[in-house]
Amino acid sequence: MPRLKKKVKEVKSSKESTKYIFVVGGVMSGVGKGVTTASIGQILQARGYNVSAIKMDPYINVDAGTMNPIEHGEVFVTEDGDETDQDIGNYERFLNKNIYRENYMTTGRIYQSVIARERNLEYKGKCVQVVPHIPMEIRSRIEKAVEKTGAEIMIIEVGGTVGEYENLLFLEAARVMKLYAPKDVLFVMVSYLPVPNMIGEMKTKPTQHAVRNLQSAGIQPDFLVARSERPIDQARREKLSINCNVAIESVIAAPDAKSIYDIPLNFEKDDLSAIILEKFGLPKKKSNNEAWQKMVAATRIQSPEINIGIVGKYFASGDFSLGDSYISVIEAIKHAAAYNKCKVKINWLGAEDVEKEGVKAFKGLDGIIIPQGWGGRGSEGKIEAIKYCREKGVPYFGLCYGMQMAVIEFARNVAGLKEANSAEVNPKTPDPVIHIMPGQEKLIQEKGYGGTIRLGGWPCRLKDGSRLAKAYSKFTNNKTVSERHRHRYEFNNDYRARFEELGLIVAGTSPDGSIVEAIEIKDHPFFVGVQFHPEYISRPLAPHPLFVDFIHVCKNKK
């Protein structure tokens, strides 16, 4: 027992001022833990606190970079080049600040670190065990994230659903933190309350079972966020309060919202931020959320409505179409629409469908975006879509792979290189106008795929007089901007001079001019392709200049 007391003293003294909120999920996945985490952060930040957020993912993958986006959703890339879960993107958008690699961990990453330390004899000959050494590593990483961010309140989302075997070690780490510092740790369970059609009554029993699963891990929730189709009523609040041992004012309504940006304001209807601060014993500073409220009002504009087509290949899952593979693109469009005081309707267009059926589905579209992608599947459909935009004067915005496909289309149909292609799609093409970056070929041969591509923020020098430069100039005076990347292939400079003579404008390059970062074509309403991912840094309170300009052109053209 004396050994335990000594350890408690050490842990409490190390981070005594920092407060921690763990967000866990109940009943089923997809109930909105990530948006809940981001929204709690937003309302606490509006009260003047330094807030940051961490995502704990239970899978064995070291990062999200090697996972199928249809199954897992978008891979979000941080400024420092970490390939993370899409929830990190929500944290950045809601908090309007960068989130770094210290704020993201997976089971694979934790085990990798512990095993590496064991191999280096850093445990000094001890028997290294799942418990306590894995939870200790988790807590150590949480502390490092606090040191990196200086957060006064750190919100930590535990991936998965309570009751799953995978996230038990994260819950164990959280339980021990509560044991050591009970006044500094709170738990929020986001749980689903179904309303079965044949009954017509909101049911609390699944949430009650989820809370019991959490209690079996030694954790009592302080808050229940009641996700459902409609707001929870008083009778259901009382039932959850009594059966789950949660104060009735801590049962928070979370009905379906028209926009995720409504959620922080909805939480404040139940005084969530004030109750959290009271439980922590922190001063209830006045909330300053006017800018957020103004932005939310702008997202509710209904006209004019702009029709934007997204030509991709990562949204078909059985009989369902899913947008999570392109969530940052979707949100960047929304940010730009609110800025331009219009509404955008997104039309999902399968690249392989375009290959089979042609461009008839493009009729009535005001603009087309081709986002990120890998491999050859659907590439010819994307090239066909780009040709349609170039010839018909339809505004076109290509992101990463979308820029590469635009270069191929230009090479084939303007420069006359009929077999031009990307070396990724056809390694034997006689005209590899998109080729592999230096050093990447060796990595592929050695099967070094994970985390080895060009990642994170890199500088882009803007060409004077270009559309690109003019778009940025409305938001910044900088001639060089930082943009985030995630690619292994690039523009082949052997074709640069020839293409420029034919009207292709190299609108952005690396500072030394060696990497083509953006292209445009002359005499077109909007035809821009960028090697980077502007969607990653677009935020509701700071929309990205290129998305703003694209939507502005589409609106005026309509």
C-alpha cells in the first residue's frame, strides 16, 4: 500500500493543473463521438480555456494511412505529417487550430513503442506485461500531448464502442488516471437511444446496458450525451439518471442536427460547458461564441443552390453511398458556400460509372471536383470528366490525384500524347507525365509503404498573376503558403516546357521550383489542379481561399 501512495503523489504533482475529459461511445459505432469531442472543445474554448483533443484508436495499425477509406473513412494528414483518423480533422475544424502527431495514438503505435523500449533494455530487465505497461505508455503519451499543446483541458476520445475487447486498455489507462486525480478527470458517454418505428417510443435500455459495460471496466460516466433522432424528453432523462447513476442535469440532449456546426450551440442549451466547469471547480468565464453563431447562421442559407459534382471511387459500400472518404472535401465546400452566401448540393458520381455511361450525368452541374485517389481503377472516367470540364467551360477543381489526372488529360488531348499516363496507373506508358518521386521507387520495392510518402505541410510558391495567387491574395499577403500533402507521384518536369507552350500554367511550385504544386489552363472560368490537399486546412471560421474562389465562380456562372 505505501508503494501505491507514493505513485499517486508522483502522478498528481506532474499534471495537477490539467483537466481531462474522456469521451466514450455506447450501443453502436457512428453515433458521433468525434463531433461530440470537437463540440465540447469548442464550447470550452469559447469560454477562454486552452483546449486540445486526443484520439485513441483501438486498431493494431500504426496509423490510418494503410487502411481502405471505404471501410474506415478519410485519412486526415496533420501539419507535421501524421496520417490519422478523420476525427482529428473535426478537432482542427472546431477548435480552429492545428492538432499534431502527439495527439493521436493507436493500439499498434502503443505496442510498437513498448516493444521497442523492451528491445532497448529500457525496462531494465523487468517482465514487460500488457498491464501495467501498456496503460502506462498510454498515460505517458497523454502527458506528452499536454506538454506539446499546453492544454488546460484535454479532451480524449476513446475509439470503438464500450463493451468491445479492443479498447479495454485505453479504458484501463483512463480508470487509473481517475483513481490518481479524481477531481481532474471526467467521463462522457455518447450513446444512442433508438426510436423503433413499430413502437414509436424512445428506448433507454441499450444505453443502460452500455453504462453497465463501462462500469464493469471500473468507470462511472459523469455525463450521458443522448444521441437520437429527436431530443430526449424529461421522462427518459429521469429514467437514465436513476438507472445509470448520472445527475439529471448531466443527461445532455443530442438530437440529429442539420449541420454538425449546430452541435456546440445545441449543447449549450443544456448548459454543458457551465456544468463541466462546475464539476472541475474552474471559473465560469463568459462565453464568447458570436463568430461561431454567425457562421452557423450562414450555413442555413437556402438559395441560390449550386450543384457540385464529386467524381470519385471511395463512396460505394454495398447498397449504400458513403461520404466519409471525402469528409474534408465536403466540409471545405460547406465552409466556402457559407462564405459565398449560397447553398451547395453535392452530387456523387462514380468514376467507373462515367467510364461505362459517359458524361450524361454532368448535365446541370455548376462545377466538378475530383479529389484524392490511388491506383488505376476509375482513372479513365476521371480523365473523361476533366476533358468535359475543359472543353465545356465547366469550373474544375482537381485535388492531388485530380491534378495528376488533369495533366494526363492535357497531355493526351492538347499535347497529342495519346498514350500519356501516370506511371502509377501504367508503368509501361511511353509518356509518364506523372512519375514517381525520387526515393519512392526503392521504398516500394522494399514494401515500405506505411508513412513513407510525401506527407504534411510543405511550402508552395505562388506564380505572380495566376488565378492561384489572386485567390490567396484575398486572404494573405504571403507569396509562399504552406499546404499539406499526401502523395508518392508528381508532375514529370521533362514535359513542363512543352506543356507551358501549349497553355498549361504552372501556378505553384516548391520554393526551389523543382516540384510542380499547382497547374491552371488559360481562358477558362476556373480550371485549377493542386498537388496538395487544401481541404485539410479549411475551417468554418477560416475557409480555404481556393474553395472560396471555386464556389464563387460556380455561383456567378450559374
